[in-house]
Amino acid sequence: MLITSSIIFLWGTEDGPKVPKNPPYLNSSISISERVNNLMSYMTLEEKIGQMTLIEKNSLLETKDIKKYALGALLSGAGANPENNTREGWVEMVDSFVSESKKSRLGIPLLYGVDAIHGHSNVPGATVFPHAIGLGASGDAELVRKIARATAEELVATGVRWNYSPTYDMPEDIRWGRVYETFSDDPIMVSKLGAAYIQGLQGEMGSSTGTISVLATPKHFIGAGGTLWETSTNESYSLDQGRTPINEAKLRNHYLPPFQKAVESGALSIMVGLNSWGDTKIAASEYLIQQVLKEDLGFTGFVVSDWHGVYDIPGTDYESTITAINAGVDMVMAPFEYKNFIKDASEAVRSGQIPETRIDDAARRILTAKFKLGLFDQNTDQQSDTALGSTKNRLLARTAVAQSQVLLKNDSGILPIRNEVGTIRISGKAADNIGKQSGGWTVEWQGIDGNELPGATSILTGIRKAAGNTEIQFDENANFSSSSPKADIGIAVVGENPYAEGVGDNDNPSLSEEDLLIIEKLKSASEKVVVILITGRPLIITDEINNWNAAVVAWLPGSEGGGVADVLFGHKPFTAKLPLPWPAHLEQLPIAQGRTADNTPPLFPRYFGLTN
Ligand code: BGC
């Protein structure tokens, strides 16, 4: 068996059933199911398995392997940008991979995926929208639909047609490093905003083609926001990739409804998480994938596994491959050792450990999505060179920033700041730092530091522009001269440094000593102090907030810092509400469905937010 397989492995996918000159699957006037059936009739087992393979572009040993193994999909993992990280660099890179795939025996185009989770933030110069937690605070589905549409335009402008977004996780513990990727802990809000995102992203390329523009990927199926502290199977993390306690009622009533809505909204790919239900990794659960997702919810798209997730299933790589595919994973984000994956999967089918019907089902699901994207047809990947970071998209992002600012405290109506205010002093590490205000998943996986994003506006710059005749004094560390008169208002822009995934798991999310000192110094240099929190999650501020005159949660607003000033100066009203409860102390964690672990009230309940 081994010898036969390795011969097949060496042969790649050069041989297979003869294909006529103009095969029906290339004819866009017949139905997609006919096209898929026709294409599949020519495909060898290895070609079908090739379609099930998703690899990180930097793991591709040779470009010609795309053709040789008829690889189904490639991705840029976070930070895996082209060397020339511009629109042109992306177009060139993606095109080179897609053209190679079109040279394969059957010419099946590959799908290229990225995480454009707050806009196409991989590319400097793109519009960076507020992270999802801010959109959850806006509660505005139409706004989310427009943002997803704008993100699709910016993706298509770089040749990318697949986005690993939106996030459907519902966080129960603010110590988790992925809270900001989520809309809310409320399934009703997640269903509503998630559906709007899917519709906006997938949109349509244009009435003439009727094809999807960018494939959405609700993730992570299922329960990834409900993992328990110190249960991670990744030894560097605490919550991320951890265990979610099994409870069939909670599965059905709490976690499942948003995915039901996602399926109804036309999602064609869904990513399974790296977490476990009890002791079972989701990617290994035939019950959750085959039964619950595909049969009970009627999901007809394809299931993609998360980064290396298949190999996190206990057992040898060969055994894990069998478990995951039989559980219903259709596309495997290997993302490294693709030759081994193809070899293992082929061998498992030949030895009868994976039924061939399962491979056919997976290939059919993937190919159907590719046809719906119009990848086989001409002129669908229109690459506009004006969409990336366009004025229109930046204005939309600025509106979203304003709509996501939650006003927690406003003693004696200090906000909005009135025209007659003479002097404002501004301090804090996040006041003039676009990297910090954009958070993780911005150019790099763990984000960036400083003002490197072309076209972006820092919060300080936004305030300067909005301040009119008011004098603005800035000192990052609040070192203002004690001999000069106090300012009327001090604004401290403080909070978290960027992080992503389990790297951001934090046993005590709170303000640093350095931030607290800046606030103290600013207080003595100003009559009143307003604290703006740049943060991916609620922070423990129970004692500190008493010393502030006003507090605003800005979340991670992204490239358009001007939106913060819009609400501070009353050009727009404060309308946002907390999309999740804000705990008073750590003993309240986890907060499951609004109930704190110690039954004491949170500092602010979900949907709290002052208006003015
Ligand atoms: C994350 C996913 C992401 C994938 C691809 C993983 O580490 O868990 O959410 O889509 O990487 O970048």
C-alpha cells in the first residue's frame, strides 16, 4: 500500500480521465450543479484531495506544486504579506498563484484567503475599520453591511476573494485575547450583525454575473468564546484553544442560532475552531460537524479547519487526518505539510478508512463555492485600483468609529466639549499612535506600533482638527509645567497595546501602572479629566473610574481616529451601548449569558451606554 501510494504521490495529478476540448463545466450558461457534476466526472482521487488542501503561502515549497497537486486554496496567514505590501504587490502575488492553478490538468482556479477582520488591514493604506467589538457596540446592522461591502471592494482590489470573517464567537471571559474580534456575547446581536456582514461581503459582483464577490467565513464553529481559564491545549495560552464545557441545551439554544442564521444568509464556508467540547476537538466531532452543522442546520457549503487544527487532534497525523475528514471537515488548513496531507488522505481512502463518498462530498462543496464565486468564468475579478483606502470607505469607517464610542460616565455633562473651552491637555500612549488604536491583525498578526499607516488619522490629530479655537497641548506622558495654569480639560488616551489570539490571554486585564500615573499627572494639570480607553475588551477599572470626570470606551477604532473627536466635540451624538457586560472584578468571570460567576452585579451591564 505504501509503495503504491508514494508512486501516486510522485505522479501528482498529471493523469486522469480524458477531458474533451470544451468541457461543459467551462460553460457558464449551464447550472452550477451540472458544471460541478461534469467537472467531478473527470477528477481523480488525488485531484479531489488537492481541492481539499489549504496551505499557507509561505509553506509552498515550489510554485509549480500548485499545478502538480491541483491545490484547492492558499492563504496569507496573519502578517504573511507579499514583500511588496501594496495593492500592486498583492495583485501580482495572488495572480501568480491563481495562474499556476489554471495550468493544472483541469484548470481549477485556487481560492486565496486572508483574515480581513477589520477591513483589509493586511495592506498599509487600506481602510482599517473598528474591530468587531466596536461594531457590536454600534448595534447597527446596516452599518455593518456597508463595512463588509467596503471590505469586499478593498479585497477584490487586491485579487483576494475569500475572507475568514465574520467572527461568531461569544466571549464569556474578558481575559480571552480574542474578545475584540467578536460582536457581542448576545446571540441575537451576533445573528443580526453576522448576517449583515455575510450579505455585505458576499454581495454580488454585478447584476450581469450574479456571482458572489468575496466568500464569507463565519467562525469559529462552535463555542470558542466559552472556553474555561487554564484549559488551553496550547501550552503558551490560557483560554484560547481551550475547553468549552459540554451542555447540549446550551449548544442548541445559545451557540447554534447565530450559525443557523448564517446558513440562511448564504454562508458557503464555515471555519471550525481550535477549541474542544469537553475533551473532543471540534474538528474531530462527527456529531457537531456532520450531524449538527450539515444535517440539522442544513449547511451545504464547505467546512474549513483552522490553522493546523487537524493535527491538534490526538493521534498520529495520519489518524488525525482520517478523524477530521470523516467528522466532516471538507478543506484542511494544513497549513504547512501539504504533501503529507495529500499522501495521508489518499492512503486512507485507498485503505477504506475514509469512504470515497466523503471525499466526493467535500470536493463537491468546495467546487460549488468556487463556481458561485465565478472563479471559472471570465471578467469577474475586476480589480478596481481606487477602492483601497478610498475617501468613501474612510468616511464610512469614521462614521463607524463615532457610532461605537460608549460613554460610561459623564459628570456634570462635561461631554460634549463646548466651544468656549479654552485649553485641553492630551496625554497617553494611545493618543498619537495609529498602531495602538488599530490593535492586533493590523499588517502584522500582533499589530504594529506607531503612525506608519498611510492616510490614517490618529486620535490626537482628529481632536486637533475638531477643536476649533480651543488650544490643544499634547504631552504623551503628561509632563506639563506645574507653573502654568491648569487646562480646562485633560484627555487621557490610554489602554491596551496590540495583541492577537492566545498571545492576548491576560490574567488581569486592567490599566498599567504607567497609564494610571499619566492619568494622575493629567489630573493635577487640568480642572477635569476625561479618560478614553483604547481596548479590545472591558478592563477592570472599578476603583479608578471614581477619580475620573468622564470615561469613554473607544475600543480599537482603526485608521479613522477622527470619529472619536466627532463625539467628544458633539458633532455626532453618543449612541453606542456595551455589547457585553463590563465586570467589576475578576471573581465575576466567566459571565455566562449575562450572569456573573459570583452572582454580584457587573460594573456595567450589557447594553449600558449614556447618551447626551
Ligand atoms: C485563527 C483563525 C484564522 C486563521 C488563519 C488562526 O490562527 O484562529 O481565526 O482565520 O489563523 O489566519
